[in-house]
Amino acid sequence: MTDGMFQYMRHPVYCGFILLAFGFAAVTRSETRGLMSLLLFAILDFKSRREEVAMEERFGEDYAEYAGSVHRFFPRIY
């Protein structure tokens, strides 16, 4: 699937979780929640990399091209 949100980012649900976690940490002004948000980001980044290996094995060059043109979590950033 490469339309909808997937044309801007490869993992929109993970992006939503990350933004929600950092937003909650900011609103509550909690350093602990901020650190936990960083941990969540690291875990989801690791998980997404493993998933993308499987996607490339399944879909081959098509997925490699898609991954090369669409950022992982944040459009035009990462």
C-alpha cells in the first residue's frame, strides 16, 4: 500500500504513537515521560527496521524503491 498516509511516511501508526508520547510528555512537563518517549522511539525504530527487511524480502525491488523515496516516520525529516 503506497497511497494515503503511506505516500508521506512508511509507518504512520508508529509516527502517531511517537508524537502522542512526546506530546503527552511536553504537556505534563515530565522528564521521565520524555525519556520514555525516547525509549519508545528507539524501540519502534528497531521494530520498523526489522519489518522492512521482511517487506523487502517479500516485495523486492518495488519495496526498496518505495523505501528510498518515502521517509520512515516523519515526512522530509526521518
